[in-house]
Amino acid sequence: MISVLEHIEYLVSRHDCVVVPGFGAFVVQYSPSRCEAGGSEWRCPGRQVSFNADIVHNDGLLVGSVVRKERCSYDEAADMVRDNVAAYRKQLDEDGELSFGKLGIFKLQNGNVVFAPYPSDGMAGEFFGLESFSMLPLSALDGDEYRVEHGTGWKFTIDKGFMKIAASIVVLLVLSFALSTPITNNRKQDYASMGSLRLSDDGGAFPIISQVRELAIMQPPADNDSMVVKGYRSMGTPLEQESLADDSHYYLIVCSVLSQSEADKFIAHQHKDYDFKVLSKKGKYRVYVATGNSVKELMKLKYAIADDYPDAWVHYSR
């Protein structure tokens, strides 16, 4: 025989009235929150379960639950409920009492069935987990300190003067943080984008600068002065040779490596008509094509060789 007790417990936790056909009805009453003992004891809201033996008609709630759980017909579920009720009455007649799961206990007293509910949170429904608590009114608190007690387990005392000092420290920390943190009011909007790329003959990629947007890029000088690099020929036209001073400290670098052999290998693979030389200092080997006495002087030369060495840069060394 399948027990319907778990169905009754489940339905009582979610409904206010659950009828067990031929046995009686479990009725749930709502008890609101209330204050007792002069305002110091607060009771949480809850649900109180009672039993009415006069309501025995079949409202279909319990039988329907058995049908859904056991996947049987309505008549079969009604027979299961009827068999359980017969077993409940037989135990009451023989033992004089019947323990009814989490709900409570039935007892026979002078031929009458008396139900005593168990104090269980399982039937609390939406009030599950709420507990009663004690709280002293403000008029009962001492003027210099606040005392909070939780039963007899723990208590703590908070001094008002200490709380004022702690609050002042927190305010000072917040103000110091706010005043020391710089805030930049930048009304300009920054946008990220990626331009188009074109492939070079050796597989490299170079950005194509749009002709519509103006870019703040340093432009080469507009004069037509000859750009002079020792030993350099451009577009098949030889340029004048210029004798640079021996005390030049600026170098136009086209390559930087970590060994002399790598520098020699780089120069050997170049097919341009440049006067390549190597500057060795502090473990670095830099291949340069010109020297000068100022950055401005070599920047003019950098623009002159930009087609061959777009990444050339000016290095200062004594």
C-alpha cells in the first residue's frame, strides 16, 4: 500500500485547507506578528495547523496529488486514499494514538479524536526561517551606552563617545581621499579606429592615410635645399659630397643589432648606394648612414631616405 502521508504534508505546507476523505480536514490559520511583554517580546507571523473531524467530503485535492505523483487513474488514487484512511482508524482504535508525520499526533479521548500539532517550521510556508526576538524600548536604554542582548548567549556594549570618534575618522578619510585624487575633466571624445592597409612587395603591411582627415604629422621642410648624405645617390642622380665634422654626436641609424656579425650581414644584404658604418657602444651595434651636429640637420636627411628606410631614427652619442 502506498502511503499518502507525504502528499498530505506537502499540501498542508501550501494550502489553507486539506481534506482527507473519510477522515477529516487539516485547517491552517494565519497568526500575525505581535508584540508581547510590554513591547519587549516580538513574535513573528506564522501558520497554525488544526484538525476538523467533521469535514470528510472529497474535494479532489489529495486524490489529484496522488494521481500526479503515482501516474495512475483517479479511481485508483481514490482507492489508495481510502485504504490509508482505514489503516489510520484501525491504529487509532488499537493503540489509542496515531503519529501523523510532521503535522502532529492524534489521540482518542473519551471516544473523540483529539489532534495536537507539532511546532514545526516545515508548515511555516512563506514565513519559514522567521524567529521571535527581544528588543528593549528606547525609554529603557541608558543615556550613555546601548546594550544589545541575544538570549543568554552573547551581549555587547557600544559607547557613544567611541562611536563619535570612529565616525569622525571615517569622514576625514573620505575627505582626504576625495581631495587627493585628481579628476581630469576632458570633454574631448577619443575614438579608436583602424585604417586600411596596403601590402608591400616583400609582404609587409603599411597603413593608407586618408586624404580627407587632416593629421598632425611633422612635414619635411618646404625649401629646395639639397639633402646631402655622404656616398648616397637617389633616383640615379648623384648628390654633392659633404665633409662632416669629426666631432659630430648625432647619427642617423637605419638598423640596430646585438653583434658585429649581424651588422655586417645587414650591410651585405643592402643594395642601396649608401656609406654604411657601424657604431658600437654598450653591447649595441648600430648601422648608420650619416652623422651631424644637430637633430634638425639629420631630420632633413631622414626625409630624404624615407622611401628606403622609413624607420630610420636619430641617435645621440658622445
